[in-house]
Amino acid sequence: MSTTTGNPPAPQVWPTFRAEDADALIRFLVDVVGFEETMAHRDDSGVVQHAELAWPEGGGVMLGQERESGACVTRPGSFSAYVVTADPDALHDRVAAAGAEITTPPFDTDYGSRDFALRDPEGNAWNFGTYPGHPRGGS
């Protein structure tokens, strides 16, 4: 198991999903996209049962190897997420240069966000953009 030291983040939403090859997907999300692996628990045979990847700008995801048991029922390749980033153009350029499958090139939305999308090697859809969500407490 790999871990980092420090305090746990404040309570938040952690999307979860499964992968046919969790190790390869973790490497893609860390090495190409820029997530940070904060922990990976492996069973006695070395299979990733639970991993946590933090997004440097906040939040993160949890994933594990596909298996029949457990609470997560998402099939590999059926996950999608929107990830907030301050510089989607730089992120797009980096992941495109690394060979990631870009499904939507950078564009400006009518609500002021700058977005792009990619598909990871498992088939999951990842959307990145500047829109942080509607302000809380407002209408």
C-alpha cells in the first residue's frame, strides 16, 4: 500500500469505478492526466482492491480492479466525470501530446467555461473545464 502523510481532506464526494486493468488505468491517470496516487490497497496476489487518486486542484476518485463482489457496481468503461481545472488548454495539450484519445477539443461554453474531453484506455469519459459549479446559497 502506498500512502502520503498529512491530514485527510474535508468530507466531499468521491466518485468510484472499476477497471479491467486497474494498474494501467492508475498509471494513465497519474502519469498522463496528472492525478496523484494517495493510496493503493492490494490483495495478497497484488491486485488493486482499492485506490485513491487525488486531483491536485481538489477532490479525487476511487477505483479498483473489476470483480464480482463489493459495493461498486459500475462496469469498466462506463464511468464519466467532470473535473475542474484552472488551465484546461495546458492540460489538453499535455494529455494530447502523451497520446490520450481526445473526444472533444477545447471549446468555450455559453455559460463561461472552457472545456475539453478525453476517453481513457478503459473507455471512461473524462471532461475537464473551468466551471466550478453554481455558487452555494445563491439562486
